[in-house]
Amino acid sequence: MDLLGRTEEIILLSIWRLQDDAYGVSIRADLKKRTDDEWSLGAIYAPLQRLERKGLVRTRMGDPESRRGGRRKVFYQLTKKGRRALLDVKTSHETIWEGIKGLSASES
């Protein structure tokens, strides 16, 4: 199993959450909402390209939109391999955290 980087994991989760509406700007908005951090589009597109090269996501082009000057959105979708990678990460997290007691947010 190849472990994902944290940014890759977060982006894959965002794509899964957004489903058919997962494109650069919507992924960025979802990441801001969930992490309370600003994400540059470059910080999103570089990992997206890596994830596509790894076969974890695939792209599809949307229809041209008049309000975008005829430009088409690039939508992202998890592949079967991408879903498997997320499940592997989830299992790893659960296994790694198993048995950890006494650690709480109120202590930080």
C-alpha cells in the first residue's frame, strides 16, 4: 500500500465529498471550509496532477459556459484505485490511533 501525503488525502476527500461538482474552485472552497485555511489554486492543482498521474483521479471536461468566456471547467472524479487509496488511509489511521488514550483537544 502506498500511503498518500496529507494534502493528497485531503484533496481526495474533498473530491469524494463534492462528487459531480469537484473542480478547482469548488475543491478550494470546500478545503477552506473544512480546514479554515486559505488554499491557493496552485496548492490544489499540483497535487491534482500528481493524483491523476498515479491513477487516483480522472478528469472530464465540462461544457463551455458563457459567463466564463466560453471556458470549460475541468472536473475531477476518484477512480477505483483512488477510492481504494482513501479506504487504505482510513484503515491506517484507525490502526495507528488504536489504543491511544488520554489525548484530547482540551490539553493543547
